[in-house]
Amino acid sequence: MLFKLFAAFAIIPLIEIYFLMKVGSWLGAEATIALVLLSGFAGAWLARQQGTSVLLRIRENMNMGIPPTGQLIDGLLILVAGIVLLTPGFVTDITGMLLLIPPVRAKLKHVLHHKFQQWVMQGNVTIIHHR
């Protein structure tokens, strides 16, 4: 866990700085800043569109009495995408944009589902049913 936190707060920003410097030396500072701002705005707009769509599907499912489990995971992944898109840089913007693509999200949901099942089987997660 300590390494994951170190990666999140030290390695990822270093990677972003590296790519910003490389792109900046190739395009120039102004164009690089404009590109980062444009990708951030585009990502925020896409996150809003995707988030609104997921919220509508959640509402429809709830009205029909269907638990919106898949849509809740979609919503969480879109939230993560929005947070990642707020971080200036190309790697985080690409990651955020990928999370906003429904087929990519579906594949990640599948992986997360299997990971969660693995945690339950190993006893790392306990599910308690309340009635």
C-alpha cells in the first residue's frame, strides 16, 4: 500500500512533468499549455455528458425496481475520470479520457468484478446481508 501511495504522489507527477517538458520542447510552451487546457475542458465536458447519462440510467433502473449496480460502478469510474482529468498532464488526461469510453469502462468493470470476487474468496472482503 505504501508503494501505491508513493507512486500516486511522486512517480505519476514526475512522469507528467517529463512528458510536459518533452511536448513543450517540441511544440513550445504556449501550445503545450493550450493543449493541456483543451484536453482538460474536453474531458470535463465528456465526463459531464457521461455522468448525466449514467444518472439517467440509474434513475430508470430504480424506477423499474432494478438495482443499478453496474451503473453505480460506471458512475464511480466517471468520477475517477473527472478527478484524473483535473490533474494537469498528458498521461492523466489520456487515462481519464479512456475511462470515459464506455467499452473501456465495461472491460474495467469486468476486471474489477473478478478482482472483487477474488477478494471475497480470499476472505479480504466480507459481505453482510441486512434485512
